[in-house]
Amino acid sequence: MTNSQRLATVRNCFLRWMSAEIGQTSGGNDDSDGPQIQTESVLIRDEFFCGRRFRAATHRAVWFIEEDTLKIFDNQNVLQTVMRSGEIDEFVGRVADADPVILAIPRPQQASTGVRRAA
């Protein structure tokens, strides 16, 4: 997995986690399009790239690339959850399985008859 693919997975995890949190606190009656990342910035510490910082209306998150750890905080800087590499993948996969909006793309099936090809 490339760094850009991993970053997309981490973003997706943060957005899905916030959606799940908003659904629990509002009773699932939220009419908005869901949470959005308002700002995203590069995290540099001691002149080295460390990861990314995401800010949304209700939460903020920091992804440390070397440890592959996502820490999610509320607006009062109270740590809400810490997800490590496997937990990020598991959470995104679990939520994707339960999300009725995500549709599986049908795969073409093998034809029982041979395929004719031009010479």
C-alpha cells in the first residue's frame, strides 16, 4: 500500500468514526451529509515529517505515520480513541460492510463457452 493509499484509508477511518459518534449521540436523526474534514495539515516535528493533522467541526485527529496510529480528540482536547494499524483497517472494513450506501461492483463471470478471438 502506498503512502497516499494509506492516507486515504486513515481519512476514511476518521470520517467514519465521526459518523458513528454523531449517530450515537444524536440518535441517528442527523439530516446533514455527515462530518467533513475542514482542514488537513502536515505534521512536522524536529524538521521531520511525522504525519497528518485533521480538523473537523466536532473532533480533531492526529495520524502518526511511523507508528501508523490515529489519535482522535474532541474539541476540548480530551482523547476519545486511539487506533493502531490493524484497528484502522478493521474499523474501516467493519463499517464498510455495514454501510448500505456502499455497493459491491459485480464481477464478470466466466463464460461457459469459449471466447472467439480474431486472428
